[in-house]
Amino acid sequence: MSRDLRPPVDILHYEIVQEQASALGRMGRTLEQALARLREFDAAHAQEMPASMQPARRKLVMEAGQALWMFVVQREATGLRDSRHIMRTYNVPGEVQLCMGPGLARSKPGSS
């Protein structure tokens, strides 16, 4: 039977870093999926987008903005402060960047 001879603090630190990396990966995949849905929607309506489809598109933009916000916050929690890399790597549209923020993706009852 092998014994882990590392001090408990080292083991705890390793577990925390491992969970941070896992959460960062989940947030990155969520952002990728939200951006893909927006791009697919735009591609499907590239010729002409009827006014009736604008609310659906706006919802996708807001969802991508929320996913971006969560990813940026998770990165900052791990010490990665420069979000320009995310914007370039994931090719985040400016309108999604403008929607980035807490709670913006959800509309509150009674608000317009």
C-alpha cells in the first residue's frame, strides 16, 4: 500500500488547482457553444433576417455575453487577468462583448 508523503496543504492546493482548471474548461466550452449557436443562426439567416427573428438573435447574443462573462470571471479567479486573448482566440463579436456582464442574459418579469 503506497502512502502519499506530501503535506496535506500540498494535496489541498493540488485539488483546488485541478478544480479551477476543470471549471475553466467547462466555461470555455460553454462560451464556444454559445458563440457557435449565434454563428449558426446568423449563417441560416445570412440572406435576410425578418424582424420577427430579431428577438431570437438578441437572446443568442445575450446568452453568449453571459457565457463570456462567466469565462472571464473564472479566468480572473485563476489569476489570468488579460481577456484580450479570449476575444481573439474565440473571435468574440463586439456586440457579444458589449453584452458581457452579470445577469444581462436573463430578462426580469415586468421589464422591457
